[in-house]
Amino acid sequence: MALIRLALVAVLLGLLALPQGAAAQQPERVLNLYTGRHYDTDQRLYDLYSAFTGVKIYVIQGDADQLIQRMVSEGRNSPADVLITVDAGRLWRAEQLGLCQPVVSDYLASRIPDHLRHPDGYWYGFTKRARVIVYAKDRVSPSELSTYEDLADPKWRGRLLVRSSSNVYNLSLTGSLIAAHGEPFVEEWARGIARNLARTPQGGDTDQLLAVAAGQGDVAISNTYYVARLLASSNPEDRAVAEKLGVFFPNQNDRGTHVNISGGCVASNAPHRAEAIEFLEFLASDGAQAIFALGNHEYPVVAGQALSPIIEQWGPFREDTISAAVFGANNPRALLLMNRAGWR
Ligand SMILES: [Fe+2]
């Protein structure tokens, strides 16, 4: 950027003659992407975007909390143009820290439902991730399952597997329950969850699925794409694990299954703002939505898009349409409450 500016100043001062055909020699357009996503298929997104726009993407991949901290330390000099996270809680945190700028885009507004984006355009969701109950098909009948609330019932004592309370997926799920029921009810619920655990929380969602298949517990809470990934694996052992598991969409008779988002924002000090907005719009395009869906088995946010065949077989479900801004904002309260309740 500095070099380009220097060259412009030099041209204005008449120190450099504007070369013939200068209009054809556009400076290289670039985009600096900070992303908490860690999926191999995302490279296809970057390649497609670059092929369409000629913009070169520089990717910095890492834990979203660390990326957010890095942007805070970099301050006004941050090279970040776009921040992508895998959950609403961290988008909310980034926005609260002043790291995101509002984007007004008729295209994004028309493609992405209201509840999956910030009301003032500070961030947008690009995929949905349903957080469901996964059960051991040989020990649990779907007729025994109903809601997240029911998982706190004593009938699940010693049978439930879920990762730690500090995990953002659980914070957002609990944040959605707080919005539905208020804190006192949810604290009691979290106490029931903690009591019902088959073991001290450890590992990620996939580890809970493996534990159900291994008989360490009978039901787990997991995002659907982890199950889909096992089913689609080239490793027969993964597929054997997945065959033992059933997927149940909770709360179908009331507010619907909790759905988190993977989404992004344009950084407040983005050096390449135009490219950043263009990139967000690209992520909402049919092509990008298909890569998200088919590559990582996530649900597209845009209505009417193709699903991965594995996701498709689970059928449509009612989703909780509470705003991601609301359960994202509830994340800190959720963590305090879950810790008080003994969910580690
Ligand atoms: Fe994940």
C-alpha cells in the first residue's frame, strides 16, 4: 500500500510519467484473512474466490480467541481484512472489542436470514451447525429422546457425554436456553447435566461420538457435521463407529434445535475493505454455499441450496430461530452459570 501511495504521489508531482496502458496494469489485489476455521475444503473456497476476482488471499489460521487477541494487539496497524469464526459467541466478542465494522450489503441481507446475522451488519453467518443429540442405536430408542431440557432428567444419570462448559458450542447452546427460560431455570438444568455425565468432560465432539460407540455413555451432544464426517470417512473404522450412532433433532415440538453459525466480519481497520466486503458476499454465493455444504457437511444459510447427501438423509428439521446475536451475547453469562453448576 505504502509503495502504491508513494508512486501515486510521484505521479501527481510529475516525477514519474504515467506509463502507457497503465489502466491495464492494475496493482495486485489482496485480502488478508484471519480464520478460526480449520477444514481442508476451505482451500477450495479461497481458490474459487481468487479465480473469480483475481484477489490473492493470505490466510492466517488459528484458534479464534488467539486471532482476536492478535487483532487487539495489532490495533490500527492490523493487516486483517476479514475475521472468520466457527461460532456466534466469538463474533459477538470480536464486535464488542471493536474489531468489526458494519457492512451494509443488499446482497448479504437478501441471502442471509435475519437471525443469522448481526442486526446492524457487524457480522454475518455463512453456515449453520445444528447441535443435536446423538444416541447409541442399540441402547436408546429415539422415542426416549425429546429435548435438551430432558437431558438433565435423572433417567440419564451416568449416561451423558458432552465436552467442557468452556467450549463455545456449549456456551452458545446454553446461551439459547437462557434466552428461552432465564438463568435460574438453566442453572438448575446445567446442574442436572453435570450430574448425568458419564465422565469428566474431555476432548471435542468427535471424542464424545467415539465414547458413545465404545459404550462409555448412551447419548452425546454434538454438531451434526462431526457425525457426517465419520460416515463419509475413507477409514472403515470411522464408518463402523458412525453406524452405531443415531442422530436426533431435539425440541421439534417447541422452539426447535439449536443452530450455531460459522460467520465473519470485515475488520474495523481492514486495509482492503472493498475486497473484504466482496469476499463476504462471495461466501453467501451459491458456489461458496455448495462448498460449505458438500465439503464439510454444514448447513447452508441460504435457502434452497443443496445439502450434502449425508445431511440430506436426516431430513428437514425445525430450527430455533432466536438471533445468533442474542445467544452469542449470552456466552459470558452461560459460562459463569455452567461453572457454578459444576459443569467443568
Ligand atoms: Fe467444529
